Amino acid sequence: MNKTLLTVLFIFSFSASYSQDSIVFFSDALKANIKSYNKASDLAFEKRDFNEGQRLFDSLVQYKLVGTQFDNFTIKSYNSKKVELNKITKPVFIITYASWCVLNKGEIPALNKLAKEHRNNMEFIVLFWDKKCNIKKIANLFNSNIKVCYANESYDNDSRIVSTLKHTLGFPTSYFIDENKKVVSIKRVVSQFQPKTALKIAIAQSYDNLSKSINESLINKSVVHSRLATN
């Protein structure tokens, strides 16, 4: 089966929208579609067709995950109490990392700047797939407008969020969720900088990339709400 046909079959295996009266949880939608996605994605990457791999990821997000109800995960916070997503009344921007991976150069200062600018209308969460003891050094680099959290397989209560987010969509990945906990967008975070890139340039480019993602998500939020209202 050629890649074009496989992609078409993969995309059209999705329902295009969700009824306003039905609640489809993010984890259920992901579980129902991850096998077909992985099959098509693995084939693309075996052929080193990375553009096709990205198109498949975007199709999974657009056709099956956007508009779903994000699960009410409870996440351990590094410097404060646990974070229960359903108790947050603002849109939420979550970005996942691991302490052993090198973050994009300039990304932490850019996130700090964005979180400060949006502190009144958006919640920023940085989620590390790590134990608390492993993120101490890096956690202190984020400002107080960002909730630094962590989750790990070795903690009994973390198995669900780890299996849902880390082991299916990978990392680093960003999630934009509206104030009603509807999924608006999911994006992979890709490093674009060479080691010798000047820090000032890296910060500016990281800020532009992240702010563009947030602005696109705010636009998509209106589209999702309009689509849900008409179904």
C-alpha cells in the first residue's frame, strides 16, 4: 500500500467533529486511534519521509484530538501544591520536557517572558517526565508565572498521565487547552538552533515561535467553539 493511500485511509478513519452534547475524552480518543497512527507513522519514518510523519501527526491532532475534553489530570508541582487541571479557570498552555534532554537554546527565557505577559489570562505549566530530585537545577530557571511540575513512572499515581502523554505523543510537545478544558491544539516542539547561535537571537526566535503557536491556538479556540456550537 503506497503512502498516499495509507495517509488518506488514516485521515478518513477519523470523525471530523464532535457533538456539543457528547463528551469525548482526550485519552479515549487517543487510545482509539493511536494504533492506526503508529502504523502509518512508522512506515513514513522507515522511509525517512519526515514530512509525511509530520502530516500524519497533524492529522491525528486535527481530526481526532482537537475538541476533545482533556482529562482532569492531577500533577505534582515542584514549588507548590498539586495542580488539578479542572480547578484552573483560565486557558492552559502545557509543554512537556525531560531533564536529560537539552531544551531549545533561548526557550526558557522566552517562556518566562510569555508567561509574564499572559499571567492574567493564561496558565503556563512546564511538565517534566522526571523525578523531583532530577529537576531541581532546571526548575529554578523558570519564573513564578510558570508552574513547574513533574511526573514519573516510578510514582504510583502518575501511571495514567505518563502512559497517555509521554508514551503516545512523545516529548517535547505543547498542549493548548481552553478554559473549559477542550483541546485546541497540540504541537511538537522542534529544536531549530545550532550550538553557536547567539543567545539573544535564540531567545528572540524562541519567543516568536512560541507566541505564534499561542496566537494560532487562540484563533483555533474560536473555530473549535463555533464548530461545537453548530453540531
